[in-house]
Amino acid sequence: MLPIAAMCAVLLGAAPVSAQGASGDASSLPVAQALRLLPPLILGAAEAKMEAPAAAPSLDFDLLGAPAQPAQPPVDEGALATRRSMLKVHQGLGIGLMALELSTLVLGQLNYRDRFGGGDRSGRFTRAHAALAYTTFGLFVTNELIAFLAPSPLRKESQGFDRATLHRVAMMTAAAGMLASVVMGIVTSERAGYENQRDLAKAHLFIGYGTYAAMAVGVSAFIF
């Protein structure tokens, strides 16, 4: 609308307009008076266009730019499949270890009662208990090696104390108890005829109970 208003102002300013009627004297109206003769809407739009202040430039910008997203490393599907297979074997052996450890514990309790708890001291449970104890220990070490050697193609961020952490802590406790139980069993058997053999056998039995409890917690962390 601004060009139309300017053209009308120029035309009206250049045309002679009579100010006194019959006297015949003509004078050119000033441009400001000519603009007052324009329609109000055209004049208002023209003045608003001329008087509008220039917009200030925006200072909102990012100096460093958007952070680059780290590229995800490619997943080794073969290693991932191997890990899944090894962990399935680890889980199955873990459940089997629970049964073996329980059997070893029961035979250990029977052997303690037979030799130190008022039994006839026949020793009929000694060999079976020792055989189960060594078998359980060997299978436990094998199962822990399977879990330790399983490849880890995916890098997982720590989620705090979760079920996986509980499983690892419980199984490390069970490993320490298993080793201590084997050592205490050997020491107890070599102390035959000594007065402290009964105390050593009792400590050996308590370590066995603690080991089984730690294993139960570790297995339950993934089952329940």
C-alpha cells in the first residue's frame, strides 16, 4: 500500500488547488497537507510501514553446536550366539550344582553325627561325603570358568546393584566357602585322634551350610 499512498501524495501536491474560490489565486498544498487528504486506512498503513523499527538481530545461538552422537560399534553376532550358548550351559550346571551341594551337605551332616554326635563311629558316610565334595568342587570351578570365559560383545552400562550384581557377589562368596570347606575337610581328616578334631569338623560343617546358602541366593537371583 505504501507505493500507492506515495503516488497519490505526489499527484495531489503537484495539482493546483484553489484556496479562496472566486479570487482565482491558486497555491500548491504542502505534501503533509496532501497526505492528510488520503483515505485514513491508506495513510495509517503507510505511516506504520515508515515508522516500524527494524527488528534486532537474535543473539540466541549455539557456539559449540549440537554434541555429536557416539557411533555404536557393530555387534559380533557370532560372539553373541556363543555367549548365549555358554550361559545356558552355565545356568544348567548351576542348578545341578545346587543338588550336588545339598547332597554333600546332607552326607556331611550324617558323617558328623556318626563320628562326633553320638553315633557308632563307623565312618560309613566318610568316603561318600568326600567323593561328593570333590565332585561338587570340580564342577563348581568348571562352571565358573564357563561364565568367566563367555565373550561379551555388548557393552552394558552399570545399573547399580541389580540382579546380576547380586548373582556375582553371591557366587564369589560361594566360591570362597567352597575352597574353605575343601581345605577344612582335609585338615579335619588329618587331625584324627586329636582333641580339636571335633571343633574342626563342626567349623567345616558350618562352612558347608554357608556355602549352600550363598549358592542358593546366587541361583535364585536369576530364577525368581
